[in-house]
Amino acid sequence: MHSQLRASFVFAGAMALTTIFALCQAAPRQPGELAWAIHYDPKTFDPAKVDDEASEMVRYLTGGVLLRINRQTQTLEPQLAESFHISLQGTSIDFKLRDGLRFSDGTALTSVDVAWSLRRVLAPATQSIVAAEFLSPTQVTVDTPDNLTVRVHLPKPVIGVGNIFDEIAIEPANRPSEGRVTSGPFIVTDYKRGQYVRLSRNPNYWRREASRDKLPYATGVRLDVLNNREQEIALFLRGEYDLIDGPSADHFAMLSQKSPHSTRDLGASLNTEQIWFNQSSAAALPEFERAWFLNRGFRVAVSEAIHRADLARIAYDGHATPAFGFISPANKVWHDNELTYPHESAADANRMLSASGFHRSGNQLYDSAGHPVKFSILTNAGNPSRQKMAALIQQDLAALGMQVTIVTLDFPALIERLMKKQDYEACLLGLSNAEPDPSSMMNMWLSSSPNHQWNPSEKTPATEWEAEIDRLMQLQASSPLQRDRKAAVDRVQQIVADQQPFIYLVYPNVLQAISPQLRGVQAAILSPGPVWNVESIRREEGAR
Amino acid sequence: MKKRIPGAILLLLILAAALTVWMSRFDYAFQDREAIMAPSTAQHWAGTDEVGRDRMVRVAAALLIGLTGATAAAAITTAIAALFGLLAAFSPPWMAKILMFVSDVFLSLPWLFLLMMARSLLPLTASPMETAVTTFLVLAALGWPACSRAVYGGAVQLRNAGWMIHGQACGLKTRQLIRIHLLPQLRPLLLPQFLICVPAFIVAEANLGALGLGVGEPLPSWGAMLLELDNSALLAGSHWVFLPIALLVVVLLILESFTTEVEINA
């Protein structure tokens, strides 16, 4: 043990030296190259098989697409397709390609390549997660009437079908190259596992600036694989990185002090942070405990006891917005401005608990059978804001007489408990919403879905209100009229606010740090954030 | 004389910590939400942490919990080691071999991963105090093998000593011999082992806490407070975040000085 103690000090010293050494390390930047960090290695460079954030970033930077969602206006813009037309019935889409398109290797890009790329994504063998967005991918057919026209036939209308083409990269027919031959702004030129992905400019990229300048401006992009925020920030402050998308609130405050012109708070994001109780009948919970979680009065009382303004102010240093529903006010089209929800009031929470059969004795709350109300809240390790929120909620609920323990687990262990074992009582986590359209949230709200977190994979809806949510979400996904869709989604928001299956806490703000040397960055809250118009971004050497 | 100065410093630290926890108007879990990461003030001498808890009270409570837990765990582990070592020394050779083999197996296990595994098996609803007790019990249960090897070696030497044979010839039973004669003889061996275990367990708890597997919130612990050092934004915000690590180093140095002194005397 004596030697272990000394070894601990030696180990700590070695770690400190290693960290200092590592902080000095970053692959050398090439002239005109942009650089930032991705947190994990991309799982794949095959654009059809992307299912993780890092791979998605590479696909975005390299893949040419028929249509692109403008991340600022949230509208569709033609890219490789010069124009497109959706039939009145919504079952056919015609794309007219631009003339003279070329892949990065100089070969011509025609409708044959587009059809091949679309069919590859639709084929079950590819196992593309994008295919599911067509609802019945195997029944979708693609025709090529001529070299510049592509026609896609759908078996039934799909709401927001145009958005799906933002995720399908067009590759040379029968020559999948994993990003080496592309029709997007960059091509993959070098990859060192665990170190970096290097992209270089596509010399045949179709797009030009109004001034006829060839795009992209940057000669390349270096994506360093780095899962250490401290190091990422140090490298940004030293000018090694050009941007940080989503620094923590703590780091954002520090960056604002050290480099005031580089930080941007774009206001509430589409993402939510929420807490929920395990209501699953498959959960290994005592019956009395499950009865608390099934009790609407219990859930509403918990919601009323939480000081959301404190969560935003303390856990996010003010860079978050209190949340009461699943659609953020940043989502202007779908947010329900008339939503009514339980307001913060300890007195109302106590009354609600009394009415639901709970009683206080001293500092402890008991249920009607005399069981003390104690439960744990799981959250993931390594997220300081969540851990702070959990500590604040622990004290807020102590005021109601609830004994809460906080358990932080690493992410795989947490997911194992949530998704496989159903072995937890309450959980505090966040949800990232990449798209504003509520159809993208179907997998969370349909009671039959494995991602219906509070009670996954229900054979039939467990409650009437869950059945109503099922019906309304199906309705919004199939109705051709925006007015009907909005009414259905508003009703779902109200049911969720009344029943509180998810107790929403905050909408974290979109925080970004952008080097003052970058020109052409356009602020956007949708992924991939500040680099959504990467082809127009350039780095001016010397400008600070 | 040399031993008295660090001893006095440690005693003073413990007294000051006890007085801070006892006399302070703030509970270690109380969140002053209007004073987040506050600097040193008349109300909060060492400022507050990220959720407005008084840093001085939390550091003081962590010191008391860490020292008490580590001392108790060291006592338990030394007792287990003494029992195991003596049992092996006074058993038939084949049994001694088996017992020492078991000890070696324990010794070769990756104890940090075992600690993590044992700690993660606790029920999620375990209260913070239960997690603290379990953490130190697990440390005690895994810390004895090296010590038991040393005890076994010492006891085998003493077993064959002339006075032992004389005692047996006088009709003293083995149990009496161990209690009256052998254990006092083993004291110079057991005391350093005990003293080595105390700082080692404090460091082990801090390691576990830094991995999120130590004492549960809101009970303060070295490990949880050392986690703050992982955040450069906090380090830039207040110098008081260094208080826990500074105090930990002081306590460890004092405990190390005890061990060194006892080893020299032995």
C-alpha cells in the first residue's frame, strides 16, 4: 500500500506531464485549411450507412446532395438539382439536374449516378437509417427519363419528403468510394484513427460565388478526433482550432472573458433536458413505487416543485431557457404559444400530493400505505450541467419530503439500464432535436416505440392519453394540411403538459465559439451549426 | 518530539474541522442559490461551490468523513490481515499454503476495478451515508492481503521462537499464547501496516469519488471535490477550489510522516 501511495503521486505527475505535452500537440495546419474537433472517430465514411454524429459531419462536408435545408431559413434549396417538383398527390418527385456537373475525379455526374445512389440507400441490404424516412422504402422506385432528370415514385405521400434528400449523398454509380470521390465541397484524403480526418477541396465542385469565385474557399478541413473539452478549448484559444460548437456553459463564460469577440449565444436550441419516471410494467420496481410514478398528481407535484429558473441560471450560467414543453420556442412554426402547464409553486405541489394520498411526517413524505418516498435519479457522468441540475432538483424535492439520491453512470451503463434492463426509477437526460418538424419525434411519442422512454414498446397504449397521443402523432404525420398538423401537434403538447410523462426542465442555448479569423460564418441553430455553409467560410490569416 | 508536531497539526485540523461543521450556520448540503461560486465573504469564508454550498463546511466535513472512514477501514483491514496471517501460521502446512494462495490471488486482482465493480453493485437508492460506509468497507475488504503476507511471515518466525516453545511446554493453549504473547510481539509489524493503510484508503476513496463511484451526493468527499479541478473554467473562477487538494496533500504528508517515524523505530 505504501508503494501504491507513492505510485499514485508518480502516476498523477506523469498524467500532468502527459496532459501538458498533449496540449502542445495538434497536427500542423496546412495553408487555408479549417480545423476543429469531432469527439469520436467516424464509424463509417460510406455516406449511405451513416448513423453517428461524426460520420454525419463527414458526409455533410463531402456529400453532394440534390436538395439542402438552409439552416438559417429552414427552407429547402436546390443543390445538384437545379429544380424539383412534387406532384399534387405527393407521390412523385421530379428532379432536374444542373448541366455540366462533375465528380471530384472529373467524371460526369448524370441521372444514372443519382438513381444508383438513391436505390442504394433504399435497398434493405444497405441498412441505411435514412431509408426508413420514406416509410415504405422497398416500394419506392426511381426512374431516369433522360440524363438530367430523375423521377422518384412513392407508394404513399410522405410529409416533408424533400428534407430526406438533404441526407442522401450522390456518389458515382457502381463506384462507392467512401468519400474519396464526391460531388460535395470536399473529399476525404487522409484518415488516422484516433487522430484526425483530413479533407481537401473538391476541384470540380459545382458551386460558385456570385463573384464567380470558385467554392469552397477553404483549401481543406482537418477534423481532429478529440474527446477532451479542456484540450479543445486550449487549442481554440491558441488559434489551432477555428470553432467549438456547443461548449459547456462554464467554458463559454471563460471563453467570453478570454476572447470576447469569438463567443455567440444564439438563444434557446431545439434540444430539451428532461426528467422522467419509469412507468414500465417490465421494470423491476416494487408495486407501490410504480404506483407513485403512474400517479399523475405525483408527477405534477414534482414538476411544480422544480425551480427551473434556478436550473437555467445556476446549471447553465444563464445560457438556457426554462422549459415546459417538448417543442422549444426556437421552433417558431410548431411551438404552442397558448400552452398551459403546471407553474412553480411549493404550496400547490404539497396540495397536489395530499390530494393524491401522500402525507408528511416531519421531513419525510409517505404514501397512503406508509412507504417513505425515496427514489434515485440517474444521469450520465461527464455532463456538469446535468449533475448540477440533479443536485438542485434533489434540494427542491427535499422541500416536499422526498429523499432523492443522485446516481451518475457512464453512458453505456446508463443506456443498458434504460433500454435493456429497465432497472431505474427516474432519469435525467437530454434529447437532441436535429429537425424542427415533429415527424422526426415520432419514435419518442408512439407508445409502441422502444424509444418511448417512460414506458417503452407498449403492446397497446397503457393509458387513454397515450392512445390519444398515438392517434394525433399519426394524424400529423399523414395529414396534407399544415393547419391540421399544427392542431394535432398543439394538442399533443397540451396532453404532455397536463400528464407530465416527461418533466421538461430547460432548453439549453446554442453556444458557439468562432475564431475572429473566420469570414462568412452564418449563425444557425440546426446541425451542423456554424459550418452549415462551409463552402463559403474562409480563414483570413492575421485577422484577430 | 518529531512525531508530536505533525500529530498536533493533525489534531488541530480535526478540531478545526469539527468546530467548523458544528458551529457553522450552514449545513454541508445547504444551497445558497444567490451565492453561486461566491468568493470569500464574511458568510462563506472559503466561498461557495457551483451550487452555492459553503466550501469551508464541505471541506471540513470531507476531512472528517475521509479520516474517520479511512481509519476505521484501516483498523478492519489490519484486523483481517492479522487474523488471516495468524491462522495460516498456526495451521498445518498444506492449509497455510492454501490460505496464502488465496491471499496471493486477492493481491493479484486489479483492486481499482474490483472497487469500481463492488461499488457499482450497490442499489441505486442507497443513501449517501450508506454509500460512504460501503465504500470504506469495500476498501477494508480488499486491502488486507499484502498485510496478511507480512503478518504470516512474522508469525511463523515467532511461532518457532524459544519462548513460544517454552510457553507451550508450560501448558498454555495456542489461543492464550497468541493473545498474551504473540500479538504484543506483532505490534511493531501491525502498527505500520495500519498507518500505511490510512492514507492509502483516503487516496483510494478520492480516486473512486473522482470516477463518480465514491461517496454519494450531497455528502462531501475528497473525490467529489477534486472533480472540480478537472474544469479549467472553475479554476479560473476561484482560487478556493484548490482548498480540498491542498488540505488533502497536508493530511497525506502528516500521515506519511507517522508511517516513516514508526518504520524507523521498528
